[in-house]
Amino acid sequence: MEKIFKGATIFLDRSDINTDEIIPAKYLTEVTKEALKPYLLEDLKLDGFDPKGEALKNARVVVSRQNFGCGSSREHAPWVFEVNDVHTIIAEGYARIFRQNMFNGGMLAIELPKSDIDALFELSAQGIVNIDVDVDGQKIVASVNGVDKSFAFEISEFDKALVKSGGWVEFADERY
């Protein structure tokens, strides 16, 4: 079964969103991913952002700025997105370990240049943006109020294989 990467998008207009803001350290003793679910972005302080709001509950895609997922190298940060059905994060850049943990979990960490990220943020001013990701074609289409805008992205063949398999464990099960 092929994973579908599309959905409503939430915009976090800040660089350096760290793993403590994504999932606070006090919840790292939880033993299941599901137990992390209510705490996604609980400590993120950003004007107009409500971690308990409907926008985040409905989001499947996050768009942000530079150095997303910096801080400690915990796997819990991608896990809390996964358990909240957020499967794609689009940013100018990532902390290396966070980025790889996304792919290892079968999720997408898409890097776009600043000009494309700025264009996505401009679209967000027009309403709710839905993003559809074509993993094979390495393209995203952002749609808002009948307007579509396309952006190309690069992904290594290995990371693409991880995503298409559903993550590292599934990738290994298919091949070994």
C-alpha cells in the first residue's frame, strides 16, 4: 500500500524550532508513541499559534524556516508528528539527525530554498493551503482558493525508498 502525502498545512514562521519545542523533555519517559500525541508543539511560543487549536489538529503538513528540529537528537520529535498524522515537513533546512529520523520513520523532510518557502508563506495569507506531494516526481503542489503553485524538491534514492517502504524497519523487512 502506497502512502499518501497530502493534506492541510500549518505554517510555523520561525527558524530554529527545536526538539524541546516539538515535544518537551518531560514527556520522554512515555513508553508509547500514542502517549506523546497531546503534547505536539506544546512549548512552541509563536504569535498566533495555538498548540491545542484546530489548525494543528487538521494539519498533515508543516511548513517552517531554517534549522528545523535542532536541539537534542531524540526520536520522539518525529514520532510525535507521526502519531498526530503529520507526515510531511517542508523547511529551508533541518538539523541532520531530525531529518534522518523523519525518513527512518517513513515521513518526508523536504528542503526547499528560501524563495520557495517565502512563496508558500505568501500563499498561506490567502487561506488554508493544501499540499499534495508527488514523491516519485519530486514535486509538491500547494493549493489555496483554486490557485495551484508547484515546487520541485530533491530527495536521495535511499531516502525515497525509506519513505515509500514506510520507514527503516519496513525497508529492511522488504530487503533482508
